Amino acid sequence: MVRGSPNPLYFGLPLRLRRTRKQCQITPSALGPKVGLDRGVAAYIETGERLPSVGTIAKLAAALGVSAPWLAYGLGDVTPDPIASCDGMGQRLQTVRTERGLTKAALARLVGLKAPSVAQIENGGQSGVDTIESLAKALGVSPGWLAYGLGPMELPTRRRRAAAVTQEPDHG
């Protein structure tokens, strides 16, 4: 981590998952089978041993009754949007990449991937929350929007977000 650089948004995922699961009074070993996954998936995510795919996050969010972009990246409201799915993620990636004038190889280089990895995602393949966040950052879009098509396409800059928080209401 570089001093002064913000942590990736997905760093808070283990804590958000643990807290939400506990609020729902579901054990880690019961959560996985509830969504058709391995018994240990929640424990592995909560301990940071594994980074899930955005598809796994969509399933966990639906089971816990929370928003997938919030669970994965801490974006938006915790209340669930329509059932999140990764359908269209590849098309969103391809559209934005093309709009930004990037080839698959150029985008891949920006985020430390190989061009076939970008092509696989654009063709409907799944990817981890970390990879989607890296792609979103390189393209200047929200990882929640890129993964699930939910929320605003673009995140406000850090400076604009800070200004919005510090602005006082107009009493005039």
C-alpha cells in the first residue's frame, strides 16, 4: 500500500459480510449451502483467505437481503436493489472500454492482466471482486455499476465526495 493511497473498496468486504451474516443469525457454514455454494465459502471470505467472484457476491447478497454493490464494495445503500446479477457485465465492460478508446490488450496492461482475461469477461465470464474493481478504476466507472449494472455509472471524485460532506445547508 502506498502512503496516502486509499485502500481498494473490496477490502471492507470480509467485515461487511461477517456483520451482515451475524445480524441475519446465520452461521458461516449454513450460508454457503443456502445459496448453493460450499459450506466454507463464507468463512474463507470473512477471514480474507479467498476473494469471491462478483457472481458469488450476488448470491450472498440476495441470501442476506442486502445490496450486492454494498456488500462487495461498500457502495450505495445497504438495502437490496432488484436481485443483483452479473448479466450484462461483459457488455458494460466492452462498451466502456470501446468508448475510452482502449483495446483489450491496452486495458489489460493498465490493470496487470492478459488480454485474454479481458476478452473472457467481455464474453460473459466471471471475475473476482478485485479484478472488477481494478478494471472499473482504470475505466473511471463504479465497480458496482460495472459488475451489477446498479447505482451510478461513475463515482464522484474523492474531492467532490469530501466537499459534499462538508458543505453546509443553505439557510437563506
